[in-house]
Amino acid sequence: MFNENVYYIYIMTNKKNGVIYIGMSGNINQRINQHKKKYSKGFTNKYNLDILVYYEKFDSPNEAIKREKQIKKWNRSWKINLINDFNPDWNDLSYFFNIKVE
């Protein structure tokens, strides 16, 4: 169920230790579904980034945007460590959001 007072930052990839993308959304279900169905012709589509490997939840969009910008400035090894600490096998976590792509 969609709660309009919940915001997420998330990380998508194409495989373990592969290309990573960091995004933010107020509707994580819709946004991850868009990535998986390749609705846009942008970065995630170009590199086939359809595996959700990390996310954080926030109560305000400003907090989420601040965290997204912070992580985007990190070097790659810090981002990899963040994912490994949260999801060591880099499993697709989209099932937590009941996302089913047909």
C-alpha cells in the first residue's frame, strides 16, 4: 500500500559488483517497476539495471534527497561496502515491495 509520507533512496544494479545506480522516490513500487519494465531510455535501461540491492526509508523528501546526494558523492568502494553490509549476496529485494514484472 502506498504511503505518501514515506520516501526511499535505492540502489539498482545488473549483477553482483556490477554497474550501480542510486535513485530516490516517494513511490518505490512504481519506480522499481518502471526500472524493471525499462520505461525510460536512460542510464538504468542502457545498462540493464533491474535488480534492487539496497534501500533506505525516510519520512521526508528532503531527508531522502540529502542522503541520495551524500551516497552519490561516495567513491565506488564505499557504495559496494554499503550494499554488502545490507545485502551480502546482492539478492533482488524488490519482492519486499510485492513487485512482479510480467
